[in-house]
Amino acid sequence: MTNRIFRSIFLVAVAVMLSVSALIMGMMYQYSSAEMTEELQREASYIARGIEMEGIDYLEKVKNADIRITWIDADGTVLYDSVAEVSEMENHGTREEVVEAMKNGEGESKRNSSTLSERTIYYAMRLGDGRVLRLAVETMSILALFFTMAFPLVLILAAMVGVSLFLAFRTAKNITSPMNEIDLEHPDRAEVYEELTPLLRRIAVQNREINRQMAELKRRKEEFDTITANMQEGLLVLDGKGDILSYNEGVLRLLGISHVEEGKNIFSLNRSAAFRRGVEGALAGEHREERLELNGKICQIFVNPVFRDGETAGVILILFDATEKEERERLRREFTANVSHELKTPLTSISGFAEIMKSGIVPPEDMGNFAGKIYGEAQRLIDMIQDIIKLSKLDEKDSILEKEPVAMDTLVLEVCERLQPQAEKQQVKLAAQTEPLQFYGVKQVLTEMVYNLCDNAIRYNKPHGEVRLTLKKEGENLILEVADTGIGIAKEEQDRIFERFYRVDASRSAESGGTGLGLSIVKHGAALHDGNVSMESEIGKGTKMRICLPLNQKIVEK
């Protein structure tokens, strides 16, 4: 038995090693070919633009020892080749890659050499005048790659085979040793042949063990019943006909029913198409996962068949409340889409300005203006990334943000002082009315909250407008109000202004340099301190933002 186990483990290990080695080589070869094809595509794009500007003279400049360049007329005649003499080359109009390029605009093919040691990758591109530019590069074939790596692979496999031999031997020994070390100190008293004595002794021990295990199984069943009764998930056990054998309280809660009669058919609980598909599939011997919308909740059900002698003897059905999970996934997709869109805008601008400067179109006297635009877009990108990082830290809540006593009146005045130049530039009057209050919180986050509210109030104000900050203690709460006389926010927009990247006026936000994350940071900062933020606004008259932070004996008067 030990030898059989040893052989099985060793052969499986060797088979796995060989399979993994072959798979890795294949993946490396495919990856290398794909990378080479993409490189040819990029080179072809660059050379095509050069041909359109300078013709065959450009080809003479860009000769590459590694890449063969061929310029083919629309009728297949070779006009230029970086390796062979054009006059000695045959018509290329029937070449696979050329035909595909003539038809679709681009084409590619791969051909092995007669010795199978080299493989040539061809990429062809149809130019604007109907001619075709073809690039070719030689690579090793998979057979050549194998022979190149054969020696190190043999060494590695030899080492792994040695390790497998050792591990297989140890494993086989460990498996069989306990069988020979069973306690036989209490043999059965039956008079039998001496050769059967060890077997009878083992049977006696096993009988005692079976009785002990039965008692243990009974205890565990009682524990299982207790656990399933308190599960948040719903659990249903069905027989082979779909009748209910057992259930827990989670089923009642998730399906929104008051009771379940054991012995009733499962479809008496729910007759929706998804529920029926899941149960019928499991009864047919298939594992099924379905999504249900029940009573305003989203449930995910897993239905698994239970087999006995190759036949479906029953079904286990588990229900999960996936409402929160799907909401998180929706928010994640929305955030990812917004981030991608918001990052693309400044990057596109930077790329556009840089491309114009690179082409030499910009006069020297305008270079500073273009550089300033690139700098401005880069700063906007940096601000956005910094705001995203701040939001990520706030989302974690239990991160390294440390709370400390903060003099809120001093903090408010410092923020006003920082924003005073911006307010003067916008012709906005900035004033603050504070009380000497101290709050136990994260100073950096509190500063960011006050700064974002004041910054928005200044940005979206009118010339000769006013921004007024009020810090006060109201009951058991710290209240910070930021009121402005700006453009105001429409009522239908007010429920969304705290969403990430949401802007009431996207064009004005872009002009003013806003990232669309400021108010979201304010909202998350308030939540971090167990507070909330609210607002009042009217179009043309202004907006008042109000932060309310609970005292909880963490704020004291100076």
C-alpha cells in the first residue's frame, strides 16, 4: 500500500511539473509574439507618417537592422525594401498580410522558416494613397525557444523530481504509519486464530469509537440546529421532490413570510422565475446561483443538489442578503467611471498642448502661455488626486487619523486668513464671527472641511458679494455656518451636491479649478466626527452650509 501511494503522489507531481513548464513556455511565447506585433504596429504608424511627409527618402533614414521595411505599390509591385534588391523581388500583391491590408486597412501574418528554428511576423498597413507599408521581424519559433531553454529546464525539472521523490516518500510513510500504530493494548477476549487477533482488537476499538462518535454527532446536531436558527442567511433543506425538510428563521426574514410548513413544496414560498430556475436546476443535478428582488431587498440564492448513488436525493438552498453588497458595487462602478472621466480631461489638455509645442507650430513668444496652460492642468490633476486620497482616508475611518483637542475659533480664523487673498481677487468680502470653543477631533480633516466650504462660497459668489462664517455652541452641538450671497443652487440639484465629482455647473467648475470633491470631503469629515452637514440655498440669493458636530463632552469652552 505504501508503494502504491508513493507511486501515485510521485507521478501526479511529475505530471503537474511538466504541465506547468509547458504552460509557462507557451504563455511566454504568446506574450512575446503579442508584444512584437504591437511594436510593429507602433513602428508602422510612425513610418507611415514619415512616408507621407518625405516619401522614400524617409525610409532611407530609418533603416533598422532588426525590422525589415517594405513599401508596396497598390498593384503589388515592391517600391522599396530595406534588405533585398527591389528589382529581384517578386510581386507581393498575393501575400496574406498585404491582401488583408488592402481589404481592411491593416493585416498581419506569421510564417515559419524551412528549418522551423525561426518565425517571421509580418504587419502591413494601407497608406492614404493606396500603397501598403509592411514591416517584418524575425523571432524564435516555439521549437527553437524550447531548445534554447532545454538545459535550464532539465536542471530545474531534475531538482523538482528529486524533491518530489523525497516528499512522496515522506507523505506515503506518514499516511501508512498511523494505520500500523493503532492502539492494540486491549485485545478482544474471543479465542481466534492468532493471525486474526489484531483485526478483532481493531474492531473492538472501532466499536467503542463509533459509540463515542454517535454521541458527538448528536451533540453537534444540536449545536448545528442552534447555529442555523441564529444565522443571518436563510437555509432550506429539500428532499428529491422539492418538499421542505428543514429551514431556519433567516428564510422567514428574507422571504418576508411568517411561517413555513415542513412537507410543503418549496414553490409555495416563492414562485418567481429566478427562484424556480434555481430549484428546478438543482433538482436536475446542477449547481445554480440566482438573484432575487424581494420586499425591496436584493437576495442571492445558491442552490446545490445532494447526490446519493448518482441520483439527486435532495437540495440545499442558501439565501444571502446582497443589498448592501450590490449598492457598494454600484458606488464603486460609479466612482471608477467618474475618476476615469475627470482624470481624462486634464490629461487630454496636457497632451494636446504638449503635442502642439512638440510639432513646432507655437511661436516662441507663445511658449510661456502654452506652458502655463500645461502647468494649470497639471495642478488641477494634482488637486484632484490629493482630494481622492483624502476621501479614501476618510472612507476607512479606522485609519491612522488621530484625534486631538482643536481650538476651533483659531482654526476658522486661520482658514479665513489663508483665503483672504482669493476673496479680494474675487471682490468678495470675507468675515468671521466665532466663540472660543475647543473640539476633540482630527485637526487636518476639520481644517479641510472649513476650507472647502469657504473656498466654494468664494468661488461661486458674485462680485462685491459677501461670505460670512459663524462658529457657535448650540445646545450640545458645535455649529459652523458658512453663508454667501452667491449664485445659489437649484432645489432639484441640492440632494446631489455632496456626491463625488458632481457639479451643478461643470463649465464654471472647470474654469474655477474645482475638482468636484470638496463637498464630499466635508460630508465624510462630518461623518467621521459623528456629525452631519445640511444646507439652505436659493437661486440668485446665495447658500448657507451648516455643519453640526455633537459635543459628547469632547468640546469645552476656553
